Amino acid sequence: MAAIRFGLIGRYLRPHRRTVLLGMAALVVVNLLSVSIPLLVRGVIDDLQDGFSVADVLRQALLIISLATVMGAVRLWSRMLVFGVGRQVEAELKQRIFDHMLRQEPGWVQTTGSGEVISRATSDVENVRRLLGFAVLSLTNTALAYALTLPAMLAIDPWLSLAAVGLYPLMLVIVRLFGGRMMKQQRRQQEALAQLSDLIQEDLSGISAIKIYGQETTERQAFAARNRRYRDDALQLARTRSTLFPLLEGISSVSLLLLLALGSGQLASGRLSIGDLVALILFVERLVFPTALLGFTLNSFQTGQVSLERVEELLRREPEIQSPSQAMPLARPQAGRGAALEARGLTVHYPQAQRLALDGVSFRLEPGELVAVVGPVGCGKTTLVRAIGRMVEVPAGQLWLNGSDITQVDLNDLRQQVALVPQEGFLFTATLADNLRYGDPEADQRAVEQAAVQARLEADIRGFPDGYSTLVGERGITLSGGQRQRTALGRALLMQAPLLVLDDALASVDNNTAAAILAAVRQQRQRTILMVSHQLSAAAACDRILVLDGGRLVQEGHHNSLVTQNGTYRRLWEREQAEQQLSRAA
């Protein structure tokens, strides 16, 4: 598994290998300079004991200052290079994940959960960035520091050098122990902060409901509980940090005291010069930070590898619904004509469902027809709509548009010719005009206004202070249900698609407005319309009605004939009439 992960790391770094190699070369220069400076200091101190000239000391001091300045500049450059690679990979990876998510079918995103997907696209990607930036830089720097510094120390005095760094493994163990605990505590703190943010966002979105039901106290208590949890997690993390860093400083101080104690004996015996002792002190101090950082680096390295696997798992997931490798062109109907749609024994089965959602449904829609689909709850109406837009997978050869099997054509071509309006049309946080032109971002203002007129939205827009520039709140919260549905309908009408599919898209619109909208759309006769509706009074005005029950097509015909038959449609019609009479009586 380790080899596979190192292979993944190499694959991500390969496009940036030139920058990474430059950064590594800069680190080599930094460590060579950091070794040479203590040696120069040793020479200066030893020269001071043997007699010195001010000019020589100043010259040596100037050289040391110059080397230290160059070392600092090269170190900064190396960090910018390597950390820049991590940031670049992070940006590229987020773009890849976002593009990959757009290719997935809606059902997978809904069942997986947006929280899980967002976690991989944010937290995991951030861990990968640390792995490819901080961890790579730190590991390389630590390896170079020991590889170049230890030989220089051993050359001065082997036993004294080993005694001075003998406590460093303990420092590494402590960092590893505390580092794992700190990562868990930091993760809990982030989760607590996320829950706190979710509550704030939810309450801001539902502020009207909170006011209506007088639940300010309940929400205040909920916020206080989550806020306390966040405070407690933050305090635990702070206590751990406050314990760890003094421990590291203590070990470093003990190591330095040990070096001074043993070194004083070496000085007295003449086996060590003052310059040698000062150089060793500088070398020991130089190894403190890389050693302490190594524990955090190993934790980040392991976490980053796990996150890298999670991201790769996400990117390996291929959508179940995608364009065929050799897609057939989808013929567009002649100008001014709607599309022809035909179902041939259409059968849809959801995974783990006990029965078929659609069971052998067959029908044909002629160009320009207005056909309604009705039936009791759960009969398969919405599944039919989703199948037409290939939001769910359908078997080959069962659904045809303009004479082409929809499973054999490019998805983009299909969705340019099918304008689907769901019951809950999603609106983006943008202006009304931008929401209307979402299906055709290049549409001019005139086309936007025509679509609004057809959707009977023009009068509402004129009543808004900012007109078409009115900013629609999150999910269209600033609009009424009917306005949201008509905006979603206007968006579909602006696309000029030859097939318009309405999934109960006028449920929140009054009957007179719904009839006016359908009349306006039908006058053009350039669209075929399939309308799913629970309002049988609206379905009665359609050319034909398809009646679904239990996933099967049980009746088909015009309202006048269906209402005389003893079947599903007649029962639905009688129920609706009875409900209307009760409503008028009330």
C-alpha cells in the first residue's frame, strides 16, 4: 500500500517536477550554508584567542552576515516554490473534483450526501495540499539537515555530538504522541465549528418560521449548546499545545546543558577549543526545529496519504449515466415543429426497490401535441419525467426522441432538446434575469422578457423595485411558490427546446394562470408538451391523457372518453370534483 501511495504522490508532483527540483536544490544550498556558517564562527572565535586584527574580524563578520542573508533569501525562495506546488495542486484538484461532480447523475449525489462530497473536496484536498507542500518540504529539509550537520558535528567530536543529540529521539516520540492527539482535537474543533455554522445558516434561511412559531428560545438554546461544544474543543486543543511546546523547549534545554557540561571538561583537557564548542552549540540548536517538526510532518504525511486515497476513490467513480463512446447525432425537428417522443415497453427499476417504478409503458407523442400524464401518488409519473431527461438510466431501445434512441445520443444534445421543469424548480442566488437565462446564458434581454411574458411572470417583475435585476435569495426564498415555479418555467421556455416536460410545474399556480400559460405556449405549436399534473381540470384541456397506475399505463385518451370509463381516471376525477365542492362549501 505504501508503494501505491508513493506512486500517487509522484503522479501529482510529476507535472510540477521542474519546480519541485528547483525547490529541492534550493534546500540543498540552504543546508550547505547553514553548516558552513557555524564553522566560520568557530574559526573567528579561535582566531580571537590567538590574536586578531579588527579588519580580519570585520571581514569574517561581513562574510557570515552575507551568507546568512543569502541563506534566508534562498530558504524563502525554496518555501515559495514547494508550497506553491502544493497550492497549485490544490487548485487543480478542486477543479477536477468539481468537473467530476458535474458529470455524476443526480441520484448518486443525493444518496451519497452533499456533506461527504464537500468534505472530500475541501478537508481532504487541504490535507493533500499539506502533504505535497509542507510534508515534502519538511521531510526533505530534515533529511538534508541531518545528512549535512551530523558529519560536521562528528568531525569536531563524535562522542560529544552523540550525547548532545541523544535526547532528540525522545522529542520525536513526544511530538508523535501529542501530534496525533492534536490532529483529533483539531478535527473535533472543525466539526464543532461546521455544526455551529450550519445552525446559523439554517436559522437565517428559516428566520420566518422561527418568528411564526415563536421558537427564538429553542434556537438560542441550540446555538448555546453547540457554541459550548466548540469552546470546549478549542480549550482542549489549546491545553495540548500549551503542554507540548514547553516539553520540547525543556528537552532542547536539557540537551544544550548536557553539551555545555560535557564540553567544559573537554575544554579543560584541551581536546576541544572554544570555537569547537560554540559550533557544536549552533549545530545542536539548528537540529531542534527539524526534529520537532518531523513528528508533525509524519502525522501530516499519513493523513495526507489517507486523504489522497479518498480523493482518488472519488475521482475513480464513473457516472452510471453518461454519453456513449460513439454517440449518434440527435436530429432536431424541422423549424416550427415539436419533437416526436416514443416509449416502447419502458421499464425502470430502482436498486433495492421491491417493484418496478415503470413497467412496460408504451406511448407516442406526435410533434406539437399537448399530452397530460396523471395518476395516483407513486404511480411512476416523476420517474417517467426523469427517464426522458436521462436523470435515471433506462434500457436501450425503450425511449426514442426524433427517431433516435436516447441512450445512444450525446447527453448534451439530448438536454438541449428536452426542457424539463421539476415541481420544485431550483433557483440560484442571482438576479431574476440570470435565473431566467440560465439554460441559455447568451440570451439577450428581449428573449428574457419574452420568456417572462409566456410564463405570466411579467406583471410580478414589474412590481419589484429592481425589476429583472431583483436579486433572488438563496433557493429563491424571496419569491412565492408560484413565482418560483413560473421563473423555472420561463427558464425552460427561453431554451426553445422542441420538447417541454412539466413535472407538476404549475402546482403552485392558480387554475386561471395555469390555463393562460398553457394557451400561450400552445399557440406557437413549435413544442411538444408532456405535462404531469395532479390538477385534472388542467389535464382535461390537453389533446390526450396518459393514466399511470402502479407503474403501468392503464388508460389513454381524451378527457371526455376517459371520464365515461369505469377506471382509474374516473375515480381520480370524481375525487377532485368532490374536493372542490367541499372547498366551495367551506
